[in-house]
Amino acid sequence: MVDVPAVAVELGELLAVVVGAGAASAIGILLERVGLSAVSGGDLALGAWAVGMGLLALYVGVVALGYEQALPRLRRLVAGE
């Protein structure tokens, strides 16, 4: 079996977390736009659902993956731990 350096594994994990955070944030922004369009078009139920799901996706992308996962991994990588 090939030994993969720990730095390469950490970089791969960091890349996956950053891509996931970006995707969740992009989906959140898209849902927010759909929700606002639906509300301004008169469909309050769809608009409320889309805004709620957009906020949830933005929370996952920015806070759960970005702030709580990606930032500590990046700091550990830069510090050389």
C-alpha cells in the first residue's frame, strides 16, 4: 500500500470542505432569490419555504462548513500541525 503524506490528505479534505461550503452557499443564494421572486409574485407559501431553505443552506455553507470546518483546518495546515 502506498503511504500518502498527511499534508496531502489534509489538503484533500480542506478542498472537499471548501467546495462543499461553496456549493451550499450558492444553493442558499439561489433559493433566497427564488423565495423573494415567489413572494413578490404573490406565492407566499413557496416564498416562505424557499427563504427558509435558503437560510438553512447559507448557514450550512458559511457557518457549519466554512467557519467551523474549513477555517480550523486551514489554520492547522498553515501552522504546520
